[in-house]
Amino acid sequence: MILTVTPNPSLDRTYEVHALERGEVIRAETERTDPGGKGVNVSRAVAAAGRRTVAVLPLGGAAGALVAELLDAQGIEVAPVAIAGTTRSNIALAEVDGVLTKINAPGPELLPAEQELLLDTVRAQSPGAGWIACCGSLPRGLAPSWYADLVVRAHAAGVRIALDTSGRALLEALRARPDVVKPNAAELAEAVGRPLATVGDAVKAAEELRGMGARAVLASLGADGQLLVDGAGTWFGSARVDDVRSNVGAGDSSLAGFLVAGGSGPEALASAVAHGAAAVRLPGSVMPTPADLDPAAVTVTDDIPMDRELTEPVS
Ligand SMILES: O=P(O)(O)OC[C@@]1(O)O[C@H](CO)[C@@H](O)[C@@H]1O
């Protein structure tokens, strides 16, 4: 079973528009509403892969009720923590040329009793979990060390932990030695305080994160592919995608792919790349099923193209 923890979930509204024009009324061509938040998406992708998952998340207000209803309709097992505040709604504007603009709300503040209940719920759900995936931003009320504490508790319970967060929450958690962290290029650059222009820059940054405590780093480099750096070696995986529809949740789909394939080594990286590539072809944050995957299009190598320039360098 893969347990996910999403401290700041969301109702994700995606509008497909022809093109964004600032200051104008834009008529959307399509709209869709998905239950969101990074851990929620990991659970949706794990379930789509046919594996058992439980999603722990605080939920409140009308948006929270709708998130619960949408997850129920998708057959996702949820361990909810009722909160006084209202779950946030995040907006994605997807233009036909593939450019996506996202507006993420801060979300509710978790009261001290709700913070306790969230930890208690994770503890209660942990027995039987092979992995805990802790994902996304921390809502107001949770200290930047919250994920670090969770890593310590998970390890004390003998459960491996995958972490997808950024900024101070990531830096603090590294010291607790998470089993895998999954930064994107921007998060990787922020964590090491340097720009990333090449695949080699990303490899060095990932190695530095290992030096700071991460046991393995699964870094997603957008259209350029993904890197896995762990104690056994470094691998680079990629898959060409020509028909990008929405990259919302593609990183979450990748992490789910990595975990359902065992959570370590080049085969898990290949699964991560296949899941990420399939997710960007689907609308909104729809998660791929095995039928959407094209494993034959994925290449994984330990011959890292260090000098290759990133299509989207981070300055
Ligand atoms: O604000 P956070 O927690 O960093 O990210 C939240 C979010 O952008 O992440 C998911 C995509 O990865 C979406 O479902 C959700 O809206």
C-alpha cells in the first residue's frame, strides 16, 4: 500500500483557452474540475495503476466536500481530517500552444488541534504502508520542519518516505534523510542556490542534495527528461512527447510511477518517465492508466548527456 499525505490539497479547475490576453475577458473552450494537491494526484495515479493507496488530507468547506466527492467517484480511499477552514481552489489556464499558467491559492490555516489530528491520522494509517509519499506545499500553521518530523516518524515506524516539496520545507526535511526526494528543475536550483543550464548542472545539484541528506534524488527536468541519482549510480531517462496537453500533475504521476515500480533503480526511473510522459498527453490532471503508457518510447541510460542544454534552463 502506498500512503500519501497532502497537507494542502486543492480543487483544481482547468480551463483550456486559445491564448491568454491580459486584461481581456477570455472565453474558455473547455473546463474541468479535478481533486488536486500533489499527494492526492500521486494516490490517483497509484490507483490508476491498479495498486492500493490511501490519501490522508485535511478537508473543509464546500470545496473540501467536492474534493472528497470526486475522490470517492474515482474509488480513492481517503483518510480525511476535518478542518474549520475551506480547502483551496487552484486555477490552471492551458493555452493551445501548450503553455500553462497556474494560480495556486495559499489555502486554509490549520489550527493546532487539526495539526495534531493530521499527524495522528498519518500514524494510524502507516501500518501496512510500503511507502509514504508526502507532497506539496505546507499550509499556514504547519512549521517548515513538519515534513522533517514526518520523515523521522515514518522511519521510526519502518516505512520508507518519498518527499515532493520545495523551499525551506525541503531543506529542513533533507536532514532527516528521506528515502527519495522529487524536485523539479526550479526546485532543485532553488535548493542549491544556483542556476541550472545543463543536464550536468542538474546532476551536480542532485548530488549536492544527497550530500545534504537525501538518499535518492528523482529530478524531473520537464521536456528534457528525468534524473535518478542514488547511492548506486546516476541514470537519465527521457521520452519524446509531441502532443502535450497539460503538465499539471505530470510530476506527481512520475513519482507514482517510480513508487509502483519499486521506488529505486533504473527500472523505477523508466516507469517514472513513462507515467510522466503519459500524463502530459491527458487533459487537466487526469492520471494515466496502464493503457495510456508507452514504455517502448522511454530510454534510460547511465551515459549521462552532461553537456546537453536544458530546453527550459533555470536562471
Ligand atoms: O501549491 P502546491 O502544493 O505546491 O501545489 C499544488 C498543485 O499545483 O500541485 C498539483 C500538481 O502537481 C496540483 O494538483 C495542485 O494544484
